[in-house]
Amino acid sequence: AKAAELMRRAGAPLPYAAGPKDTEEDEDQEWEEGDGEWEYYDEDDGAEEQVEMVDEHGKELRQIRPQMGGRNRMRNVGIHTIEIYYPQFYFKQLDMEEYDARPDRYGPSVIGKYTKGIGQVEARYPTDDEDPVSFAMTVTHRLIERMEREGFNETHKYSQDGSTLKCWNSIGRLDVGSESLIDRSKSMKAYVMDLFERHGDGEGNIEGVDLYNACYGGQAAGLSCQNWVESDRWDGRYGIAIATDVSDAPHQALFTVGAACTATLYYPDAPLPHHSHRSSCILHRFDFFKPVGWYHMGPVVDGKYSIDAYMNCVDTCYHGLKQKMNGRPLLQITDYNVFHTGGGYHVVKKAFDRCIRSEDPKTPAAVREEYVKAKLLPSVHLLKLIGPCHTVSSFLNISSVIMSEWDKALGKILLVFTYGSGCASTMYQLRFDDIAWMDPLAVWKVRQLYREAINVKPECQLHQVYVDTWMKFDYRPHGRKLHGFGYHTLQLDAYYLMEIDPWGRRFYHRGGMRTGPMDTRKMNANAVHYDKIENRSLREKFGDLPPDGVSWEAAKKGV
């Protein structure tokens, strides 16, 4: 079975055993089911001959569903790239320690707790003009643009006629995972679909909706896309799993804040295919929950009990996966380890130590530290700079390994543990077959992390404005203006919340007040039609338009 699996992955024909000859009726049924080829057996030796189908002009006929049939089945499905977005506002945890050490805050006892204790360096957060929906729209638009710019759209390999689909039409499934829900009925994915309708010539044939279970929703979206591409109903297009969250925090506990969004691209022949088995643990626990009508964004949580539930899931998934691997010690057959965290690096390290002790309780401290340095630290570079991000956590940590290890990771195995309170968890492996479409860590920091970043003093209550938007109606964001940040601080390629109308409908615009109205001449007419009949709040409504005869580019320079 193992040899057959290796041959299948290599694309070689499998040595089928001779069986009873198909009847003409069986052959007709096989063709109608979409295999795209007939198989004939020689009566003498049972050898298999495969006859390719051609049309009357001698041109090869492609399969209607290219994944059907053993030789054409998808191989090495997994991650091609991960697009990352995070708000531009950040603070340094050293500065936060000094601020919180004041007598009117928590006193000098906090010195070292956020840096050495929790293990964080910086943290990112939004104000009220961004939310998980705007994050998802931003990261999706940027990913599609990068596919066009860098040319890694490979849909020609599986399309019916061998042509490459346009990037806006190359997505067949899109799932969104989040803990920060903004509606009890309408999905965040529906907002993201507005981009495909406008820029993809009315594209609406994209499966998937939202998935949520505390921090597990993003990973549920990832597994959903993985399963879809591996399935018999895959249509040759990409799957995107969006994980988007704001780990909101009141100003009294700002050191726990974090916010980010990732869009993970799934397809066959991936640089990071899913490898081997996976194991899950899903239980009913009341350690963490957010009841409908609760008076603020934060959860009802029992901190110590929640950590106990997390560690129990680590144990269950670890031993379940180990059993599926015939008892092989996982730490010995994996090179890197990713652990979900909802609270900082210290949780990741505790989980990793737990796995080490489960293999050998007598492991010397020096050996444990070597394990941490080689197998764990490559996964936490982004966590330390962005902060805990709920459902985005495991994707950030996977990205950290990709970008920090680069070509050193080729041929190695990554073990991933992902978790959501309440509780749901999964452990699986990824294999580094190639370098993903991502920048090395040092390049990424220069080009992206600190691009238009704004270092905010700890005493600034900019994020508190976001926290106070909970259950707001008939609301326009004003956090930037309130704290002295002008339109010039808005990013041109990021989406911003423009308004929550009296009915709770949310409206977004790319570039916010820094950019002009959308060019409807380049957009699908149907999308423009619904802008009118639904009376959507478009950019023109919010004023501050440039004077007649002045271009938006000129107006931006004068902001």
C-alpha cells in the first residue's frame, strides 16, 4: 500500500490486478460518470491499455471533472501561500510595562511580565474604522492582486481547455473563520463576495460560508478548503481560507491585544502539502463563551480552567496522532512545531514542554531548551510582534516558520496544533516540498510589517474607541480624528468601515476617506445595480470630495 501511494504521488501508473472484463454497459456507465477514458484488458495477459479520447479533429478531449480517475486525482494538496494583514497601529511591550508600572496603574510589579513573562515584543490593534470584515476584504483583494502580479495562478493545469482563468474567477471555494462576529445571520463571506461580483464579472459560483468556534474557526475554514480540493467535487479552482479576528482588550488590559487576518491559498502540487494523518478533539466545555446579548465584546471566561481544557486537548490530539502513526514519537519525526495561542508565547512554550514530557519525563533541561530553540522558536516570530490573534494564530505561526526558515525547511515536517475554547482542536502535519510564495522574514519586516506602521504611545486610548463600537447602530467611525490621525495615515490598499447605518448594515470602501469613489465603468453592472436599489452608502455620501478639476491624486497630496 505504501509503494502504491508513493507511485500515485509520483504520477506513475499503478500495477492493477487483472479483474473480470467490463461489459459494454459497464463501460458506458464509466464514461458517463466522467472518467474521460476507457480501459481495455488483453484477454491473454490481463495487461491494461489506456486509450486517450480525441475529437474528430484529433484534439485530445480533457475530462469534464479533471480530478476523477486514479491517475488524475489531486496530489499533494496544501498551502501555496498565506497573505497576511494586520492594523498599522502598534506599541512596544517595554513601553507598556513602563506605563502600567505607574502608581495610578498597577505599580512596578508589572515590569518584565509582558516581555519576559508572557514573551511578547509588540502588539497590533485597530481603531473603529476597521473590523474583521474589513480585514477579510483587504487580505482577499491583496491576495488576488499578488496572484496577478507574481503570476502563480496555475488553473491552466486543471481547466477544461487548458486556459488560465482570470484571477478573480480562479477561486472556487472561500471559507471565513472568526470569533469576532458582527451579525447573527449574515456571513462575513457575503461581504467578501462583493469583491468577486464587482471585479470578477459577476462571479458568484464560490462555495463556502463562515465557520466559528472561538479560536478554531479559521482552522475549520482551512480544513474545509483542504477537503474540498481533495474531493471528487473539486472543479479545478483554488480554495481560500480566511481567518480574521481582533483580540480586543479594554485599555486596562491593553497588553493582551492583537489583531490580524490571513488568507491561505489551497491547491494541488503545493509547496506545503498536508502530510500523513491528523487527529482532533472536540468536547463540550464551559471554560469560555460569548452569549448573545452579552454587554461587551469580551467573553465569559475561567482563565485557569480554559488553560486546563487547552492542555487536555493537546494531550488527546498528540496521543491520537501518535497512535495513527503506529506509536512513533512525534517530536522525533517532526522538525518544527506550531501551537495555537490565545494569550502569548508562554502558552505555546508550556504546550511544547508538555509534549516533550509525555515522550520522556526525564528529558534533561538542556535538551528541552535545544528542542525549543530548533523546533519551536521559528514559529513565534510573528506572534511576538503582532500579539495573540484568536483564530488567526496557527496561520501566523505557520507563516513564521515559512518565512524564517526559508530554504532550510525543505524536506522537513511541521507539526501543527490548533485550538478553540469551548472546545475544539486538531493536530496535523505539513511537509515542506518547496518554498512558498512568501518573502523571507527580514524582507517581510521591511516591505510589509513596518510599511506605514504607526507607533502609538501606551496611554493613547485609540483602541478603546473600537471596543466601544459594540452593538452600535447609526454610527460613523471617528477614532482617527479624535486622536489626531489624519486621512494621510489611511492605507490606499486597505478597506475601511465607512458607516453602520440605522439597520446595522455595514459599508466599506478601499482607502477610506483617502480615496475617491469607485470607478463603476470597470465593474460588473449587476453589482452597480444593487448599489442603487439597496441604497448602499457609497463613498460619494461622505463628503470631502476634491474640488472640481482637481484629481484625487492631487487632492491626496494636499491632505
